[in-house]
Amino acid sequence: MSESGKPLSPVRPSGMEIIFLYPCPFCERSVPFVAPTRPVMVQCDSCRKNFPIVPVDEKLVRFYKTMLANGHAAIDPDFF
């Protein structure tokens, strides 16, 4: 409830991101990254070791976001 005692209305998403999981080659933990579109060195959030990742296709990420209207289609069953 809000400070005035009235219930809050549910909030709609304002956008979306696509998360990819990369297995750490050292500790095998699945490390999440938000659509990495460039080859970079990343750090495992568990063992803190660095490793290179293969990037994802930026065009495919944009396609998903376009098809889902940046997240709006995911909450509206009558979107299409």
C-alpha cells in the first residue's frame, strides 16, 4: 500500500532486455549478461576470474525487441 493507505496500481514494464547465460570455464556457474553484442572479457560473479565470451547477433536481439514491442506484447494477450 502507498503512504496514503490506497492500494497501488500495478506497474507495466517500460522496456525489456534479453539475458544470455554463459558458463564460467573455471567454476561452471551460469553467469548472466544482458545481450552482449561484442566479444569482450567478462568476470565471473562467483569466482571472479575473467574469460572471453562469444557475442550474440545484434540484429536478432533487435528483432526480438521489435516483435515484442519492447516488452509490451508480453503483458497484452490481444497485442497481435
